[in-house]
Amino acid sequence: MNILDPILSLFSPAASGVRRVAPAEAVQLVTEGRAVLIDVREADEWESGVAQPAALLPLSDLTSARRIWKPFLDQVGGREIILYCRSGSRSGHAARLLAAEGFKTANAGGLSDWRRAGLPIGKPEHRR
């Protein structure tokens, strides 16, 4: 056992109630209806492409008024919320925040992980 293991375990996904999922697993869970995929990047970032079939719900709304997030959370039911962003950092933050509120969450990392896995990426539907 490494002397830092107890400290590092505090920052692990398991310690926060958040697990990390590979993009392929995320697709499978969404296809089975057991999860929803959420892109937490901001609207100006979506033009570079979005993982399919992700809903577009910015982190800034989750951490403020929840104008977009509240109706979504009211309808999510028992499905797992799988989040991603550009690099996995913001999606990890969002996943921890929602897990603390009792939602089942997972972090799928960044859009680059999705691209590397060869999974579908499309243009966002414009809804402002």
C-alpha cells in the first residue's frame, strides 16, 4: 500500500459516487434506455460537433438558475445521467454535483474520447 493511497482515494470517482464510463458503454446504456447522454459544454462549443444522441445542457445552467436543467431532471426518472464535455473535467464536476443530489451519474470524459472511439458525432440542433 502506497502512503498516499488513503488521500488519493478521496478524489476517486467512487468516493464521489461517480463512475467513469467508456463512450461505447455510454452508447449501449443509452440505446437500452437505461441512461441519457448529456453534453455539458457551453452553446458556443457545440458547433464543433456533439456526440450522438446527446442532449445539450450547459454546466453554467446547472450551477445557476437551472432553467434548462430543471425540466430535464424532473423527467430523468431512474435513468443514469452520463455526462461529457471537452476534456472530462466539467462533466466530472457536473456528475459529482448531481450525485450529491441523489442522481445516478457517470462521467464519459471528453468529446475527444468519443471521436477516438469512432462513435457518431453530429451538428447540434439550434435551440436558443
